[in-house]
Amino acid sequence: MPIVESNNVTDTNAVTGNAMTANPVTTNNPAESTAAVLVLEDGRTFRGRSYGATGVALGEAVFATGMTGYQETITDPSYARQLVVQTAPHIGNTGVNKEDAESRRIWVAGYVVRDAARRPSNWRSERSLDEELVEQGIVGIQAVDTRAITRHLREHKTMRAGIFSGEAAKATDKELLDTVLASAPMEGARLAEEVSIDEAYVVEPADHGWEGEAKFSIAAIDLGIKAMTPVRFAERGVRVHVLPATATLDDVKAVNPDGFFMSNGPGDPATADVQVKLLRSVLDEKLPYFGICFGNQILGRALGFGTYKLKYGHRGINQPVMDRRTGKVEITSQNHGFAVDAPMDGATLAPEERFGRVEVSHVSLNDDVVEGLACLDIPAFSVQYHPEAAAGPHDAAYLFDRFIDLMESTKNGRNAAQAAATQTSNSAKNEDTK
């Protein structure tokens, strides 16, 4: 498989190959960077300069369309084993700080940017993004035409890729491509256990501005949870017991929760048999459930639906979604490459019939992908996107209130249908008062 003509942007502000001629790129620090190359599994190459650590990074090449929030992106565990291409041209302008990280480390396998900031300029900056990438050993590439890369991935699909810099970049084209083709695909990847915590911890409402006793307590399974998710619950008076991805039903019951939550996370949902089994046990207990992203896919599987891989996924903070119950459109933050395969034409009996009826509650306005599920006979719902949205938007923040309404309704002895009606009514009222 031959390497085709490269789309790179040179350090002299001249565009070579068949790259775009607009907005030429210079390197972050030419004196310290070395030659680097991005190789896609179909043979397409993009040559630039190293960014961050020097070496080899292998993973699935994907693009993220957010114009802000690059630190939150790279620290999102859902990006594990992925080479993230930032479509925003200028990256690193505001540096990095400890407060904005969404987890304990950077999770992207590699990082691809067009125009890396020469130096950060922000009063909250504690160090440069380049320094952070070096310290955590994240191999990146800069001074490449990220628009050309994004268009290539959109027209073909997300695919395996490698970033090679320094000595590694001196290998022959065939050697580089062979290395990429020998790497593992995302299909069949079981990654949630790799990014999850080892020990449980608790996020208290009192630590996040809530006064008085906690209203509810939930068990949250960390499949790659973002830091802002338990914070959004705590701000509303909900105590969050964060449990590892390997937690059992006994572990869940041990914290005596009023509700159960499954987070976002990386990998193929078809591999999440352990979590699907756990959720089915929780649903049998009639414990209220809320899932986001990976948690949505796991609910789909628990109900008996299948999942499939999207051509290039949804990654960014500008994805339009319609809440079919209220007719309102939300601009959402998303990061997923898989989706639930469920019927879109109203309520239907779940393939796992003991869970009753289910309907697609939210849908993507870009491509009609299932963006949410709502159970009508048991207290459970989920969405495919990120209502915690750090960085923004915050259109979907009402979903945390919807889950609180569901726990309140269940606690008061209402059935699932009544609880669902209460969710919709209260959510509409919350939206109208914004």
C-alpha cells in the first residue's frame, strides 16, 4: 500500500504538496522541534514538526471540532487510544492549569495541531501545553494541515494512524505504514477498565456550594468519568459515590444509593459485558438509572439493542440534538465513535421484554443518530452526549435535574410512566425559566 502525496505545511510559511494555501503555519519552537510525520492506515501522510514528546504514538485518528477547551479534551478519558486532530487552528494560547483537567492525566494517545502557540498568554496559565505534553510523554505533531486531515477522515472514516517524530520519523514509508497496520483497531477494544479508578471515592455536596443535608445519594460507575460530572450532581445536593468499572451489584448496594449512574468512557461498547450485566441487575432492582455517552450505549445493550461504529463519530461542542419529548434543540458536547441501534418510530417493547417499553428520546439533527433513550415502564434514561459540558455549552444541564426528579418520583412511589411524565413536565419548566 503506497504512501500518497503528503499534505504538510512547512516552517517557512510555504505550502507544499497539495495542501491549502491559506493561513500558512509556523512551528511552535523550530529550535527545539524535530521532523515528524502522521501516517494514516490508508497510506496518506502529513509531514510537520514534533510537538510535545518525541517518539511514536499509535491509535485511532479522530477530529474534534471544539474552538475552546483543548485541555478538557486531552484529559477526557474517552479519548484513550486516540490521536486527536484539533480542527481549531490555534492551540495552546491559554496554556494549562490544574483546575481545568477533567481527570488525573492526559489520555489522548497523540495530538495533532496546526498552529501551536509559541507561548501561553492567560492569567490562569501555570505552564505551556507543550511542556505538559512533554512531561506526560504525549507525542504530537504540529505545522500540518489539520483541515486536510479532517476532510480526509470525513470522506473516508476514522482509521488507525501513527505519529512518528525524531529518530522514529527516519524510517522508510513502508516501515512506518507497517507499524500503523500492526496496531490494534478500536473495534473490539475494551478500555473502560484501563482508565477507571482503582478505589472508590465520594464527592460531597457541601464541598461544592450546597448548604444543608444531601438530598440524594447515587452510585456512579467510573468508565472514564469526567471530573465535572460528579461536581454537577454535588452542586444540586446529590452525594456521589464513584465506584470502579469492575464494581458489582453488592458494591452498589453497599452505598445504599437512591440512584445509579454510568459515565462516559472509551472503547467498543460491544466489549462491556460486565457493565451490561451489572446494569440489568440494577434495572431489575427498579433503582433509577441515568447514563451518559458510554452509559447510554450500555443501557441500549442492557435493553437488548445492538451498537455499531460510526463512520467518523461525533466529537466537539457544537452538536445539535433534539429532545423529542419537548421539541427543544440543544447544542451539545459530544465525544463518541459508537452508537445505539434502536428503532426511531415511537415507543417499542425492548428486546429484553422484562424491561418493558422504551423510546428514542433524543436524536442528532446532523445524521439522525440515536442520542438518548427513555424507558417507559422502569425508571431509566440516558443520553449520548455530555450534559456536564466542560468546556460548554450548557444547554443540556437540565438532565441532572431530570434525574433528580426521577429519583424523587421513584422515592414517592410513582410508577415509571408517571415518573417519566414528571421528568418531561419539570424539564420543560426548567428550560422555560432560563
